[in-house]
Amino acid sequence: MQEGEQIIDLYTWATPNGRKVSIMLEELGLDYRVFPIDITKGDQHEPKFMSLSPNNKIPAIVDHSTGVQMMESGAILMYLAHKTGKLMSSMGEGFWSEMEWLMFQVGHVGPMLGQTHHFVKFNPGKSPYAEERYRKENVRLYQVLENRLQDRNYIAKEYSIVDIATWPWISRYEFQQMNLNEFPRLKDWYLRIADRPAVQRGYSVPKVLDVPIPD
């Protein structure tokens, strides 16, 4: 077998969606190469990247062991979990609970908190209505997670792709002007995951950065 045939190529940037996949790869111990796609310079619109991700969004992967190439972070997490048999339950009650909360992340947590980043962090004052709307939605979503964690350590039964998908978005609590001390169970969950060495390594892809730790 030639060198590189078992390697996964990861096209990514230092965003919550990108960190989902780098954390997953680190948790699984899979060999991968990183190809930074600087979205601040428009790299996501280059034809080569568009051939991998027609939606012009990071992350994307190419798995040289199978020939599979994929976009969309949630789908990539599911693919990697299925490939390795780790961090996702087999078909049954546990699987559907994970799917329920994974869809909650990709349909609500990511899009809504992402809009907060756009209006509150990067464009303050341009749309007071949007800022108020997404701040309120932040609080609602944080409270949903706070309630879910009332009697459990992880969003599903065990540490899984659901936590890996959700945690990077909560790591941007400062962008969202959220105080994790107001959500003690969510804060405990956040710190529990932040303490994982694989999470710390994955957070620093493609840039070496410290994991945010709330006071």
C-alpha cells in the first residue's frame, strides 16, 4: 500500500463546524492531513474546494482508504463514526436519541448561534432587531441544553458525536455574549469535554489556539 492511502484529508478552518471534524478525528485516532481553507480570504470559492464542497462551506474530507469525499459536518461525523464503530450507537433507541440531538445541533444550535456571531459579534449596531432576536434565541437554546443535562453527563447517554457536534458552538460563548455561570449544568458539561486531550488537540486545527475556559 502506498503512503497516504489510509490518510483522510481534512479541508477546514478555525470555526465551530470545522472543529467538529478535527475533534472527531483526534478522538478516533485516525491519520489525517490538514488543508487550511481561509474563509476570510475567500478560499472556499476556489474551484478545487468547490469540487469537494459544492455548498462552499468548510469542512470537507477525502478518505483515501475508501475514495469517499464528503461535505457537511454532521454527515462527516456520522460517516467517521460508522467507519470506526465508535462514538455513535448502532441502530436502536440509543441511535435515535443521538440522531434527535444531532439534528437539534445542525438545525438550531449551529444556525442560530452562527447568526448571533454575524450580527452581535461582527456587525453590532447594524440591526438591533436581529441582535435582540438572536440573543433571545441563544438563551432559549442554552436553556434547552441546561434542561437536557439535568440528569446526565452528556447530551445523549454516553459521550458521542452529539457532544462533539455541539461543544464547539458553546466554546464560542464569548462571541455570543453568554455567561456560562448562568447555566451550571451546561458549564459542567462544557468543562468536562474541554478537559479531554483529543478535544484540546482538535480545537487547535488548523491554528494553535487555547480552549476558552469560563471563569
